Amino acid sequence: NPEKRNADLNVIISETEHLNRLVTDMLSVSNLQSNNIELRMETFDLVEAARSVYESFLALATSEGFEIHFHPCKPAYVVGDRTRMTQVMTNFVSNAVKYSGDNKYIEIRLSKTSKKVTFHCIDHGMGIPSDEIGHVWDKYYRTSANHERGIEGTGLGLAIVKGILNLHGAKYGVESEEGKGSDFWFEMETVRKPSAEDTEKKDG
């Protein structure tokens, strides 16, 4: 039966993709825990990196009816691994998409003081029960909402985020209220903008 065969193949492909994600995430957590990870540190504008994350989700906003709003601050330069920090911001926005429920309204907001820049990803969805907030960064922990609504995931995304942020010496946290949404954030120290001379030295 071609129809049944195709349905079975789709299940197999879906499960294979899930296992692949799980193995990849397990490897990432293992490497982070054993400090067996090489950071490619550079000075970059966190606001520009956040904008690229926002733009990568615009197609989703168009196709699935999400409202994703970007509120940048002035350029804020930090020292870090741009790829890894982009991974952190992408994870926060992906989680907001998963847990926004029917609201589908997400804000990416950056604020800057004289020495710090803070990234916020805010959704207005189901929120996290108060007795679960302290566990969201733990390996394999999945909130009750995952089980109630069948939300997929490996349970390792925020553990990976935690490891990356710890390696960068960044502060991070979440404020959430059940039924009203969540605000996942991190804060980094800012540095001066690289001069043309600094860039030339690096390229040389």
C-alpha cells in the first residue's frame, strides 16, 4: 500500500531527525561540561547579531502568523564567540515560538547602559509555573507544558545555552508568570568599538 508506506517513511524520517538532534545536543552538553569546546573570541556588535536572528525568523512570522517585533538599542560591542552567542539568541526565540500558544506575539528587546548590554526575548504565552522556573536550565528537564501540549524538544537546549553563557561570564535568567508569558534574558559587558586600525591588525 503506497499510502501506508509513505506514512511509515515519514514517521521513520521524523524519528531519525529527532534522534539526530538529541545526539547532537548531547554532544554539545558533554563538550561544554568537559570544557572541550573552543571559543572563537572576537569583538562584535551584539545588536547587529540579534538583528540577524530576528531576520531569520521573519519567514516564520509570515507563514504562520507570528508577530515578532525587534527593539534594538544603539550598537553595543561585546567580546565573545559570535556563532555561539547567535545560537543562544536563536534558542531563546525558538522557545518563545514553541511556548507562545495562541498569542503568537514575541518581542526581541535590547537595552544598553554605560557598561552593559542586555538581550531580552519576551513571549506572551503559557508561561512557566513558579515551582518549575528553577529547573528550566537543567539537562533533560521539560516543563509540564511540554507534556500537556505535546511540544517536541530534546530537553537540552537551555542546558546548552547555560553552558555557553557561563563560558562567556554572562549573567542570565528568566522572569515568567504562568498564563502570561516569559522573559528570557542575558547580560554582557560592553567594550569599545574596534577602530579601523584594530581591524587592520586582526586581518593582517
